[in-house]
Amino acid sequence: MPEFTIYTKAWCPYCQAALDLLKKKDIPFKQIEITNNKELSMQMVERANGRTSVPQIFAGERHIGGCDDLYALDEKGELDRLIKAG
């Protein structure tokens, strides 16, 4: 399974929804809280090809996108395939 990384902000309901899905699917992840941290925010934007919204989610080096993208992958069954493919 690729290592999942999720960039979040404390007040973000979309971040919480994405975290809830990762937890529900028992996907281990590294959460990077970027609230009030310009250095980590810039790191996220660079990794996410200029996207500035949160959350930004990665499976290994693959950029998944945001919360809606994660849920769309799950609805198509692609999230399970990605986890199993490792």
C-alpha cells in the first residue's frame, strides 16, 4: 500500500470528511497540518501542482487531489485497487 499523506487545516470540514473516509477504510496516513504554517503550505502547493485548497491528498507520489476526488475514487472502486496494488 502506498503511504498516504493528507495536508489539512484545523477548521476545514472537507479535511475532516477526507480523514473520516481514510479512517473508515483503515488506510494509514500521515496528516500534515498547515494552518498558520507558510512553509508547509508552500510545500503542499508545490507538490499539488499549484493547488491551494485543502485537503490535498497523496498516495505515495501520486496526487489524488481533494476531498471530492478521494470520494470519487472510492465510489469507482479505484481507491480499493490503489490500496491493494501498493
